[in-house]
Amino acid sequence: MNYMKKINYFMLGAFIFIATFFLLSFSMDYILELHDMINLKVSSVLDIVFSTFMTIFFVYVILNLKEKKTIKNILLLGFLLRIIFIVFIFPYVENYYQGWDAKQFYGLSRDYFEGNQIFELSIKRGTNNISYIFLFFQRLFGFGFKNIEIFLSGITFLSIYFFFKVVNEEFNKKQQYFFLLFTLIEPMSIIFTSLYSKDPLALSSTVMHVSFVILYLKRDKLRYLFISLIFFSYFLFVRLWMIPILGLSLFLTLIFNRKIKRRYYFIIFPALLGIIFVGMKIVGVTSISAINEIIVSLSSDWNRGGSTSGVELTGLKDFIIYFPYLWFTTIFRPLIMLGNPFILLTDLINWIVFILFIKGIRNISKDKNKSFNYKALIKTVLIYIFIWGSVYSLVSPQNLGTGTRFKIQIWFLIIFIATLGFGRSKINDREMKDIE
């Protein structure tokens, strides 16, 4: 049996090597153009070598996971599809869009290394901070480009798998497959969790934070709650606004799941109000008119391109009036948007997820399971989705393309609810067997 297993691994390795060589022969010109554009510090050959070793490492990790064969095959397929995107599709797209943010991030990290610029740590300079984080990765794994994209993709891949392990007891077999397919193989997920950008680490930090919050609720061990707070550290330096989003979500999660005793409310609520007041002072919110200015500024700054929702916000009153529509747009749209095949595919996927999300909510409301862990899990997921969607309702509806990228941060939670709408739940399966 072990002998046959080794043969299978050898055949798989040979297939990956041949497929990689085949893809590189088609995409090499675009890769070389990209390397010239970003002024790659090492040779293109070294970047390919670094990328090959990085791929082998993650494939080895996946092959050695203690999982059922079908689950492991889905994981392997999901990761290899990411490699195909990174090696074959990304070079063309990155050249077309002039490197996206990667050109700036890679250039800054190279300048820091060569001493052309001095890095100054500041919570308000996310671009500089993420560039320095990338410099740290480059010092560890070599000053390539594609190998860092593979590393970022692998980190997000494993973080989503970790969340899956935390919650998969609520899924039956088909639901497990559905969740993995829509979080690891769905094209937009692959793209925005594999680019040389802020998004992969933002997603990984969010996923790990939520996972440890759920573990705390399930096992009632305080260390899991403390570990969940560690993942705020990334947002201290990149996307600072995610800290109040996740912090408020965590606070409400603890309140609704009765993890904070009522006698402490008279201390916690004044402290929370004080933190909110200080935060508002820091960002310059001292009056209703200042709130209106911030809403108008945030909304108008992202109102570009041809994919706006068509709602123009002039202040807090408009935001309150249009909030249900804006929130729905943030979480589920685009649903009907014409464009290239990727946009049409996004429309189709969003329709599937929207329908199953509604069905999932219905199944949750009808579920007879009264266990604390199940109810705590559902409350937690819905709270995080609602709070994130409420804040991002200011910006995502003004540019549905960018909104799709933002939504990747909580896509795994949206898919969790949609998964509960895909067929009967494990709980309902048990109930049906009892009836029979």
C-alpha cells in the first residue's frame, strides 16, 4: 500500500512538473515583461526556481493532511488552480493593469532593502507598512515575485481550511464539498487571495480571528479569545478601520452569547462609549456636519468606473434611508452586470450564493437544534457579516468591482450561511433517520 502511495505521489509530482513547464512556455513572455516592469531584483530563472520550491512545499503540506481522500483531492485541486492562475493568468492581467498595486509595493520593499528610502513605522501609512512586510517575506524566501504570490495564496488557503475544520461538524458530506468549492476554487476568491496585495493577509487575519472566537465559544477556554486578538496586529498597520469593525463584532458576539456577565455592563458600556468618543475625535468627527462630510467623502471617493449602484449620498440621512439597499449591494451584488466572462461568472456565482443564503437563513430559523455551540456559531457569523456589511456600505456600492474585492474579507462567512442552505444539514439528516 505504501509502495503504491509513493508511486501515486511520484506520478502527481511528474504531472505538476510537466504542467508547470507547459504553462510557463505560454506565459513566459508576459512574466518577463512583468519582471521588467517591477524591476525584479533577482533573475527570472531564480523567481521560477523559488516559485517551484514554494509550490512543492504547499503541495507536500496538503498531501500530509489527515483528511478523507475526497476532501484532500478538493484541497489539492484548489491549490493547483491557484498556481495556474498565478503562473498563467496573472502575468497577462498584471501587465495589462500595469502591475496593479504590486509595482508600488515591490518597488518600495526593494528601496527599503537597498537603503534608497528609510522606513518609518506609522499606523497611517498602510502602503509603506505592507511593503515592509513584503520585504520581510522576501528576506525569508528570496527576492522573487511569483514565489511571494504563491506564499500569500498558500497562507490564505490554509487559513480557510483551518476555519473549515472549526465549523465542518455542522455540515454533511455534500455541504463540506460545497463550502470548499466556493471558498477555495471560486475564481474571484483565487484571484483576490493570491495577488501581491494587502488582501491575502487581510483575509487570513480575519479568518483566523473569527476561527479562534468560535473556538472560544465552543470550548470556553480564554486562551482562544486572547489568540483571536493577536490577529488584530496586521490591521494596526494595514487597514486600521478593520479593528473597530472586528472589535465591535467581537463585543456584540460576547454580549449576545452571554459571555459577559450583566454586572459588568455598567463598566463596559461607558468604557466603550469613551473609546468611540476618542476615536471620533482622532478622525475629526466633532459634529453631525463632520459625519456628513465623512460620508460624502468616502462615498464619492469610490464613485468611479461604470459599476456604481447609482446612489449618491449627501449625508447621514441619505445613508440611513438607503441603508438596506446599500447593505444588500455590499453583500450580494453584482447580480446583473455585463462585461467580460469573469464578470458574468461573478453574476452567476452571486445569484447562487444569494439564493442559498436566503435558504440557509430559513433553515436556521426552522432548525430544532438548541445546542449552545450551534446557536453561538450562527449568531457569531451573522454578527460579523452584518457589522462588516454596514461599514462597507459606505464604499462598496459605489464601485461594484472594487466591492467584490473588498467582500473577499468575509466571503467565507457568507458561504458558511449559504452552505447551510445547500441541501439538508447534518442535523436534519439525523432527524430524518430518527423518523425513519
